[in-house]
Amino acid sequence: MEVISGLKTEKKKFAYFGKGGEFAVIYLKNIVLTVLTIGLYYPWAKVELLKYHYQSTALDQNRFTFHGTGKEVFRGFIKLYVVIVVLYALVLYALQTQNTVILGVAMAAFYLFFILLIPFAIHGAARYRASRSSWKGIYFKYLGDRMELFWKCITGALLTIVTLGIYSSWFSVDIRKYVISHLRFGNLSFDFKGKGETLFWINLKFVFLFYLTLGIYSFWYFKELWSFYADNTEITQDGKKVNFRFTMQPGDIFELMIVNFFLIAFTFGLATPWVAVRTFKFIFRFLEIEEGLDTDSIQQVKYDNYDDAAGDDFLDILDIDLV
């Protein structure tokens, strides 16, 4: 145990206290209400799930809190709905003209819009989720620049296309580094030290060894991948740097995935809420912050009251996880 200025700064442990039965009630209720309202209840369902997972997650025995509201997410949902309806209307109009040139332009515009919107969605989602997340009353904050991230994404996407996908590992790391390095928690700052070539080799090994081992290598792959993301994430406090650590071993991942598979298969999907809770418990059991972080000296800085959830909603539509 390390001591700095008389304050204990031992390893910080995460814990997840969610319960399968509790989460199942919320999960099933949200499905029913979303279906009955033809999707309109989705924003409130999303917020309720986030609030449950946040308040069930603890660091140093203190719970996280999500402060977003269904109304905020609904406003973003409506913005996206209007834009998507307009785009579909243009495509339908092009189909009715039976003109292949007009149809081609309309389809190109449709897909190009979605591709170009992704960087703005990442920026908006990072800013919204950060401004609505807190721990011990201290809020996160995202300081990235929208256009800077946009051009970084466009450049990375073009390089990925030109290299036939080879650059994707460097592209992924570059975006992760940008978002994390612009994230703040009170007076703490973050950075990501992972390298594209490391992620490339992790993925390349998986491609070759997955088939040679009939899929068994998957457990080592996920261990290596999750450790890459966690171990290269760095926190800076008063000039001192500490890292996250992910200590799960391939055998633990084997147990997690095999048991989850049988739970889903033998219950025809009804065990999904219990599998979700079980997965969170596993992940947070093995995630920690190394010695050196003094949580008692974290101080709140200027709060960013950002309530536009459109970016967060758009990433949901595309099924893209935010870092």
C-alpha cells in the first residue's frame, strides 16, 4: 500500500451490485412499454437501464450516478426521426421517378449522410454522456472539438479504405485516444497509450488462430483485447500517472461465455437480464486502478450542462459503442 501526504492510495476496486431479478423486471417492463407505444417509450427505457447500471456500479465503495432524463433522450430521438424520415422520403421519391441517375444520387446522399454524421455523433454522445455522469457528486466532462474529430474520422476512414481495411486498427486506436484524452473527471485527466500496431497484431493472431484452434483461441483473444484497452488507459492526478488494470484470465472468460451461452440457449433468451448482470459482475470484478490514485482529493471543476442526446441516440441506431 502506498501512502502520499498521509493519505492511503491503495488499488481501487470496482464492484457491480445489480441483481438479475431486479434488472429482469426493468428489462421486461421496458420491452412491453416500448412495443405498446410503437417505440416512443424507448428514450425513457434507455435512461432507466443506464440509471440502474450506473447506480449498481461502485468504485471505492461509492456508486456512480447517471443524471440524464427520458425527456432529453426523447428530444434527440425526435431530431433523428425527422432527419431519417426526410432522407427516406427523398429515396422513395427517387424510386418513383424510375430514373437510375436520380435514384443513385439519392442513395449515395442517404449513405453519405449517415457516414459523415458518425464523427458528430461520437462527439455529441461523448459530451452528453460525460456531462450526465458523476461519482461522489463530481461530474465528468468532455472537451473535444467537433470539427477536429470530424477530420480525424474522415482521414482515418479514407486510409482504411485505401489500405483495404489494414489501417482500421490504427484508426480505432486514434479515435479512442482522442476521445479519452479529452475526457476529464473533476481535476483528473485521462489518456490512452495503446498503439495501432499492437491492436493490429492482436486481431491478426485471432484471424489465424481462431480457425486453427476451432475457436478455442477466442478466450485468449478477448483477454488480450480487453487487457489492451484497460491497461493502456491512464489517469493523471497532480502530475502523477496511474493505469487501469484488467486481471481476468482466459479461464475466467471461458466460464463467463460458456455459462452465458447455455443460460441463453436453454431459456430461449429469457435469461438475458441475468446474463447481462452476470457479465457486468464479471467485468468489474477484474477491473481495477493501480496504486497511486487519491480519490479523496478529486475536486469538481466547471460543470458542462450539455443536454443534447441526439449523438447518443444516433450511435444506438448504428449499434456503435462509445469507447
